[in-house]
Amino acid sequence: MPETDARPVISTGAHVRALLTLMRVQWRTYTLGLVFVGVSMITALTYPWAIRRIIDDGIGGGHLELVNGLALLMLGLLIAEGVGTLCRDFLFNLSAERLGAMVRNRAFEQLLRQDIEYFDQRTTGAITARLSADVPNLQRLVGEELSDALRFALWGIGGTVLLFRTSVLLSAVVLLAVPPMVALTSVLGRRVRRLSATAQTAHADTGAIAEESIAGIRTVRAFSQESGEMQRYGDMVARAVEAARRKFFAASTVGGMSYMLGEGSALLALWVGGLMIVRGRLTSGALISFVLYAFLVARGFRNTSEYWTEALRALGATEWIFGVLSREPRIRLEGGAQPAAVAGRIAFEQVHFAYPTRPGAEALAGIDLTIAPGEVVAFVGRSGAGKSSLLHLLQRFYDPIRGRVLLDGEDIRTLDPSWLRGQMGIVMQDPVLFSRSIAENIRYGRKGATDDEVRVAARVAHAEEFITRLPEAYATPIGDRGVQLSGGQRQRLAIARAVLRRPRVLLLDEATSALDSESESLVQEALRVLDYRPTTIIVAHRLSTVVNVDQVVVLDRGRIVAIGRHEALLQSCDFYRQLVETQLVAV
């Protein structure tokens, strides 16, 4: 499987600091929620005191009015705790939901800002699965469960103080459970965090397999590979379940041992307290009050330790999204010069390049090439010759290892990347369209384009003739990735999208391969007579594409073999003549 960030991205301490930084945005709501956490703490710690007064002073002293007054006080405390619980949970859950929405937006923005290298190393399914799965884990960590953990922690601290006020000896007995509980949580908690990251990665890989199989369902069906894909998916699900099993065992061990230690110490204190009553060193009301505080403290520390274990699990499960939020791309979207005018002169100077995923294999090995403004140039060569790599560098999807790529004499690394790409229009052999209307897909080339401009672009691409025959014309939805259109129709829409932005540089990566000969001829003629005459680079596999261009650049194994017009190359270059005979299809 491609890399899916299975390794821990940041330490626990840095992780917690990053989380607190995010939570600071919702500090007002959290602060108000903390007020009601305090209400819950006060009511819980007051109950044992009231019970002690009822037993020792009310019942023991025969003061009925004191019993009634304390009973009303406890009723008031009950109502106050109910209201406090309602408000506390609402405020913390609201904060968590807002925080989750903010993280989703920031993570999506960060993903869109990452360089192409990032996506080369990861699958689409894994990215989308992590984006949807990590945020709920984060929300659980900072929502109602956090308010409960704070309440339990305050119970433990406040209860401990009141325990010592009642009996130092019994308090020491109860607190015997704390050191082993802390040690257990620390040791197993780290294991839970690590296993959570592993389980989350396995789930992401499962999503990647599902996305890949469903997106390619026609290929799966055509090759009768349904059972193979089911097996692949099942194996990955089993791997995720195994990782989750080990995580659950570690977390359950923490919970079970914490329960036994906490409740065991409270029971031990009850036994010791009983001996003290028999010896006249403690009243019955004081013992009952102490036991209630002891169970409160035990429950507080136990649940706090369980929350910490759960928090480590959630932190492990959200390592990926925090890694995305903190990752800085090598090639930023903005920053750099934005020249006032672009002529369209392109130059490659001693360009060497290897893809980051294959650093040992040079895709380009010393390319020197100059393309004049308005010139139409075709790149030809066998598969892997470096044709598309030149287009990738020109769009600055990657930077060369050595050498420079120039636009109007300026190194494109000094130019604003978004501005640079805004000067270009590109049409791919297999164009990507979106599940929107035809008009929206064409307008993707230039936001804010008028309906008339969209129609003009469609006419240039000879797309209007099929668009007007659709039920809703330009408003017709085209389905996921344009699945409701033919390959030729998708290519024409992609050409219209590129033409709409009136680019100074037009890149056509076998842009007419899905068109019949007549349609291709019409589109090529329309592109040749564009009124603004862009510099045009064509990656060609058809003989008809290269016949009328200004220059044909012949590439082989990342090097330029020859440059010239089609007729001259046929006479002077054996390699090109062989390409024409075996690679360039004359249709």
C-alpha cells in the first residue's frame, strides 16, 4: 500500500499543545462550561457532608427540623446538579462540534495546499477516509467526555482534601491505589496510543481499497475480479480488526485494573473504619461520609485515568490530521512575482528531473529547449520519454533537480505559483470533470465567466453541438467524473474549460485522442485561429496532430533527440521516422 502516515507524526506533548491551541478558539464556550463543571463538583462533594450531618446531628441529636432542612438542601443540590449537567454537556459538545468543523475546514485547506509530491505518495481513498474518521475521534476527546473527566478529576482532588479532614489514617489507605493506577495508565496508555494509530491507518487503507474498487468498477467487472477485490478488502478489514483487538485489550486492562484498585482501596478503608467505630475513634455518620467520599475519590481517579487512556487512544487516532495541519508544502500556492504582461516565451535550460517517488530514475536528463511566443510545438516520443514531465515542470507541480525553467526570461521559481498556473490552460488525455453541471465544469476554467463566454468557449471546442441536444443543455448534470458523457464529449468540455481562461500558454496532453478524425480536425482548426494566439505545447500520439505544428521535439529517455518540422524530420531523423511508422497513429 502507498504511504499513509502510519508512523507517529508528533510527540504526545506536542500533540496536546496543538490540541490546546485549537481549543483556545472556543475559550468562551469552554469557560462557561467550566462554571457548570464547578457546580457539579460542589454538589457532589456536599452530599456526603449533608448525610453526615443528618446521621450524627439530626438523627443522633433528635433534631427533626435539621433533618428536614438538610433534606431540602439535598433536593436543591440534586436540581442544581441536573441543570449543571445539562448546561455542561451542551456547552462542551457545542464547542467540540465547532472545533470539529474548524479542523475539517483547516485540514481540507491544508490538503489543497500540499504539493503534488504529497499526493503521489498517498491514495485518494486513504486521505478521504482519514479526513472523515479522524475528526469524530477529536470531537469525542474535547466534548462531553472532557467535561466528565474534569468533573471526575475535581471530585478526586476535592474529595481527597475532605478525606484528610475526616481521617488521615483512612485517607492514607484509600490513596494506596493512586501510585499503581498512575503507573498502569502511563505504561499501557502509550501502548494504546501506538495501537490506535496503527488501527486508524488500517481503517484508512481499507477505505482506500474500497474507493479504488468502486471508482474502477467497470474495470473490475470487465475482468471478473469481484472475488479478488472482496478478498483484498476482507484481508485489510481483518488487519484493522486485529489492531483494534490489541488496542481494546490494552485499554480494557487499564479500565479493569483501575476499577479493582480504586474500589478495593475504598473497601479496605471501610473495613478499617469499622474497626475504628468499634474502638470509639469514629462516629457512624463520619464513617458513612468518609466511605461516600472514598468512593467518590476512587471513581474520580479511576474515570480520570480511563479518560487519559481514551485521550491517548484518540490522540493516536488523530496523528494524521495533526500532521496535515502542521505540514508545510515545499512548493507554496502563493508568493513571488506577478509580471504585468506575459508574452509566452518558454525555455528549459539544462533541466534534470526525477520524481520524488523514484529519486534514482531520471525522467529528464539535460533538456535545453526554447519555445517562442505564440509558437505551436509538439512533443513526441515513446512512453516514458519525458513528455508529460516537461508539462509538470512548466506548471511547477515539481521543481527540477538541476537547471531552470523560464517564462519570458524569468525563472518560474521566482514567480507566484498560482499566478503562473493562471496563465496556463491544460487539457489532459483523460480529463477530470466534476459531478456538477456542464456550465459549471466549463466555468471551472475561470470563475465568474458569463454565460455568453461559456458558450463561446464551448463553440471553440465544438462541444455546443452535443450540449444543446441534452435535456437541460448547459444545466445538465454530468454525474461522477463525467461518467454520463462519452470520452470525446469529456475531452471537448475540458478543451472548452481551458480555452475559457484565455491562457497565454496552452498545454494539450493528447487532448483530442478520444475524438474522431473530423471532430479532431475541427477542434485543431479552432485552436489555430484563436484571436490571442497562445504558446501551445502538444503531447502527441497522432500523426495528424504533428503535421502542421511549428516544431516537433523528439524525446527519448529524458533527452531531446531532434527538433524540426515534420517533413524535415522525416528526411533527417531515423528515430523520428521509426516513431511515425510504429508509434504515431495516422487516423
